Amino acid sequence: MRTADARRLAEECLATSHPERWCHVQAVAARAVEVSQTGADDDPVVSAAWLHDVGYAPLARDSGLHALDGARYLAGLGADPVVVSLVAFHTGAEYEADERGLARELAAVPRPEQALLDTLILCDLTVSPTGEQVAVTARLDEIVARYPAWDPVHRAVLRSRPYLEACCDRAQTVLSA
């Protein structure tokens, strides 16, 4: 999927229904362009950065797990399977799937290459909900604080934090080399 098409689709899905999330998505995509290893117009990480939160859009919402809902929506549109898998597994989605009883459904989506996923996770976790650059630890703290303790997102982020920090560390190491 070309990044221009990904951007257009994300804007259609989120700009009106979720304007704050649209600000976040734009900044995550800008961060992905900054760290892109290829600079190509079809870079799957950049396209996934544009599309990682489309599962919040009313037309994509189904299970309540935005990563899975977004992946299913994109697969239904015939999107690149690599982009679909990046969206499905971004930012610890497997932990939230487990919390929501959706682990089998998520496991039906092929897992992406870990290095690509690490880069997408770094981009997502270094941008605040309103689009400002933040440290990974601050972003994880913000997510935990935003959701009550009983919420699956809160529990999933607490459980996935070591994994997410390791993903970001690996991505940062590659980018610094």
C-alpha cells in the first residue's frame, strides 16, 4: 500500500470521528518517515503508522480491540498483508487480546517481522495522544493513567511494559547504528 493511500484512508476514518487521535496518527506517521529505513513510498512501517489506529473508526469497530479491528478492516480492503500484520500486532496488541479473550482471533493474523514491528512500536510510543513527542516511559505511564485499573488496556500495558520497552530499545539501537 502506498503511503499516500494509507494517509488518505486514515484521514477518512479518523479526522472527523476522532480528531485528537488523528493528531496522534499524523505525528506517528511523521516519526515513521523520519526513521524509515527505505524512504520508499511503499514502506510498510510508514503505511502502518498511518493506519495503526483505524480500528477506532466507527466503520471498523467490531471486537473492541482496535488493533484487531483495524487489521480486519484493512484486510477486507485488500491491504498489503505486511501492513495488516503490523496494525494487528502494534504496541502490545497480543497482551490486550489476551485480556479481552481475543487471543485466538489475533493469532489468526500472521505475525510481522519483529524488526518492523519494533520500529512501529517505537514510533507509536514516542508520540503523545495529541501528537507531541514524548519519552517511551512517559507515554506508557500516560496510557496506564488514562485507563482505570479494571480496563483491559490498563492491565495489558502493565503486563506488556517490559516487552514494549525492549522493542523500543531494539529499534533505537538499529536506528543509532
